[in-house]
Amino acid sequence: KAGVTQTPRYLIKTRGQQVTLSCSPISGHRSVSWYQQTPGQGLQFLFEYFSETQRNKGNFPGRFSGRQFSNSRSEMNVSTLELGDSALYLCASSLAQGHTGELFFGEGSRLTVL
Amino acid sequence: GESVGLHLPTLSVQEGDNSIINCAYSNSASDYFIWYKQESGKGPQFIIDIRSNMDKRQGQRVTVLLNKTVKHLSLQIAATQPGDSAVYFCAEKRTDSWGKFQFGAGTQVVVTP
């Protein structure tokens, strides 16, 4: 069964621009979570979606947003990019409710902001 | 200014020896714990999990120990192999938190021949 797919894998943007990252979860997984990974802060939770609704949100500014589609695919958007947004953005899917909640991660989208 | 990177603790292990990776978790309300392995250029990969009603769980070559009294989690890897070289993260959450995990800083494991 195919794993979590994230696109694009690498991208370079400049300050002030915006970026959209995409995530396709494992088939049958309805929960999608997003994490930011940086050398300075480690892995930090951004948000989680289930059935097209945001269920949890981490402590990030409003420039970070996301959404989930009816097929469980998810996108996250970062507007007005700052240098500090350079990071590996990881998407993870899970079976969610009623399950222990093991997360299955994608390979990530590495964003560089210049 | 430039951010300071997390100083990842490093565990150097000789091939064939056992490894023990430790983690202190923060939330006493957490009832589910996971260990992940992250190889360079890849996303974290599930190793083993444990619920708070257990104190030990074994998998293939791995054992997780949970001490709720001192909020401590450990991962033991038996007969460490070169392929075990990676960064290992512990993560905690409450069961009703679904996909919202709190991750530890990670430990870099280096296996030497």
C-alpha cells in the first residue's frame, strides 16, 4: 500500500512570498497532521485535520494555514514567508479515532526561504 | 539573528552491542508514547509504541520501558546494527489528541564497526 506522499519535495522561495504544500495520506486514513522540523526547535505540531475539519492547532502564527479535502488529501499554506520558515514540513496520516494513533510520516517538503 | 540548533545528544555504540536511549516526557496526562527513527533525508518511521497502562513492551530487537512515576521512557535496541544509525525521537500524547504529538529533541545514534 502506498505511503504518505508529499509534494513538492524541495522548494526555494524568497521572503514575502507564499507557498502551498500538498499531502496525500495513506489510503483509508482520514486524519492528517502537519509538523515543522527545524534544527532549532525540533519537531513541532502545526495542525491536524479530520473529515475536512481542523481538529487541533499548534502554536504558530496565522500565516500558517491548512485545509483538507473530501478525499482526505491535505494542503498547508504559509503566507508572507520569513527566513525562519525554512524547515522540513512533514505530513503524517493516521487512522485517527478509536486507534492508538500511530502516525505514518511522509518524506517531507524541504522549504528554503531566501 | 541566527537560531541556535538543538544540541542532539549522541550515543555511539559498537556494532553488536545493545543500545539504550532515554527520554523524559513532560505531560503527566499523556497516555500513549511512541518511538520514532529518522534516517537522514527521510521522514520519521514508527518503531514501537506503549500505552500508559503498561510498563514494558517488546518488539523485534527493541524494547520500550515506561516509568510513569518519574516520567521516563527508554528504548533498548538489541544487537545494534549499522542500519540502526539514525536520530531517535520519543513522542507523547493523550489518546484523545489524535495526531497531536509532543516530540522530544531526539538522540543521534551512531553505530561503529
